Amino acid sequence: MVQKVETYSVLLRKAEEIAEEINAKAVVLVYPPVEDVSVVFRGPVIIVGREFDIESEDVKKLPLPLSIGLNNLLNLVAAFLKGQGIIKKGELFVYVTEDSLGIKRVEERSIVSNELFDRYEGIVQRALEIAIELSIEGREGKPVGTIFVIGDTKEVMKHSHQIVPNPFKGHNLNILDPKVKPIIKEFSFLDGAFIITSKGRILAAGRYLDVDPKSLEVTLPQGLGSRHLASAAITKVTKAIAITLSESGTVRVFKDGQIVLEYNPRLSARSL
């Protein structure tokens, strides 16, 4: 542990130097192995993945699961930085992990809105974690596919109907409650979608999305089926975010009718 901390300290100092030399707009710390992190940098510092008691206007916390893979995580960080007005297309930020450091240039095609981080902070991340766990574990060892629709609940309910009895009716269960995670997994076998409010309350499961992708001119890559089309369509006709898990194990996030994140945890697990 001592050696790990010493290595991280060296990486941190080098990151500070590089950030200054290349005029980086931010320094991003990805799951730092220590809590007493001190960074000498003129701009904002983003801490990803852990809750640290750091009281500074220049330090921002961003709860994202490391399990989505470093590349996807950095793309979401870039989207966050753009949404916050910290960074623009073509500008750079420096990132530091437990045992590496790197430089990332922000690309144009960053379509994740601030809602992913601000309005729905923590909720999307928790749904992602559950989808990733279901991808790897399945339900009772069998692959499952499901949809989580988050936010703009009133409109989402208008554009959907119940196809099975709603197991969450009359219950005030929140996706942020760790005790609720196994309940969600248990009902992941149901056809249809989970409907989750912007505060994390689970309103329904087994909900059919009444949206017509063709009339909404939703276009997705070939090979994606009705589940993905419905997820894209509901996010185009409402302000919601949808997270889809396919039976192949791929997790996709939809916003404004488009895929903003795609990740297959099973492939990553096999490569370890």
C-alpha cells in the first residue's frame, strides 16, 4: 500500500507539470487510492468515483462507475467538462489513475447533456452499475435484457402502458437505496421497462413504451432490435434518459434519440 501511494504521488506531481506545460483546462483524478489528495493546479480538479470530504470550489466530484471502462469514463468526463463550460472542443485535460496518467483531447461529438450529471446525478450512475452487474451475472445465471427510463416521468408515463401487474405500485422504493438493488435484479426478467423518477423513485416495472421509432425518424446501427429502438424513441419524444441492457450483455445509454454510451462488460471481463 505504501508503494502504491508513493507511485500515485509521483504520477500526481508529473500530471501537475504536464497540465501546466500543455495548458490543460482540468486535472481529472480517477479513483484516487488516497483521500488526502492535494493538487497544485490553477484550474478545476475533478475527482471521479469516490466521495472525499474536500471543501474547495475548484474541486468537483463526479460519481461514475469504473466498471464502464476507462475510455467510456473519460468520454463522460469530457462531456461533463463541456457541459459545465470548463472545456471546449480541441482543448485538453490531464487524467491520473492509480497507476497511470494520460492526456485527452475533447472531441466534437459529445452529446451527453448536463442532465446526466446534474439533474439525475447518482441515479443514472446507479442504474448503470445495476445494468453492468446484470450483464456479467445475469439473473439466476441466465442472460437478461431490460430498460431503465429515468426522468421526465410524467411524459414517459403518458407514452407507455403496463403490460404486467406493476410490482412497485404502492411502494416507495428508491434506486439509490442499496437494499433495493436485489429487488430490481429480481424483476429484471419482466418484459418492458423500469420507470424511475429524477429523484430515484421506482414507479413501475414491466412498462411497455408506446413510441413509434419510424414516425420519430429514429435511426440506429443495424442489428439493434425493438428494445433499443424503443429506448431511443422515448428519449426523443421526452427529456428522459434510457439505459438498455441487451441479452448479449451490451449496455447502451440513450439521450435525445441517440446512443451516447456503449459498453459490453462481458467482453472486458474476458480480456482480463
